Amino acid sequence: MLTLWRRQNDMIRKTSRDIDEHLIKQSKNLLGTVSDKEATVSALLEIVRRNARREEVRVLSNMDGIDMAEKESMAKAWHS
């Protein structure tokens, strides 16, 4: 059984889950982590980041909220 910490209302609380040891070992190797906790947190963060990237691609693909004809928006696009 693996014990991990999770954030709930800006707090981390201890919880336990049954996780396949082979899966944990593979995850640690792929993620370059040492502990089970680190592998679990890294894997969960990767899923959250993957979803954020997917959403960004969707927004850009559909041009949601982007008006290429609007001069003010385009003027800001090339300045940092």
C-alpha cells in the first residue's frame, strides 16, 4: 500500500491507496523520481499539465477569444 499526501483546501492530508508496485517502479524510472510519493505527485502533476496543454491547443486551434483583425490585439501580440 502506498501512502501519499494530497492538497485539499490548500492543505495536504495523508491518504492511502493500493497501487501496483511494478507501475510505481516504471513511473519512478520514467519520471526520474526516487520515492513513491515523489513519483505519484509527479505523475498527477503531469496529467494536470497535459490537460492544460490540450486546452491551450484547443483554444488556439479554434481561435477562441482571438480576433486577428482587431488592431489593438495584434499590436500587443508582438510586444512583451
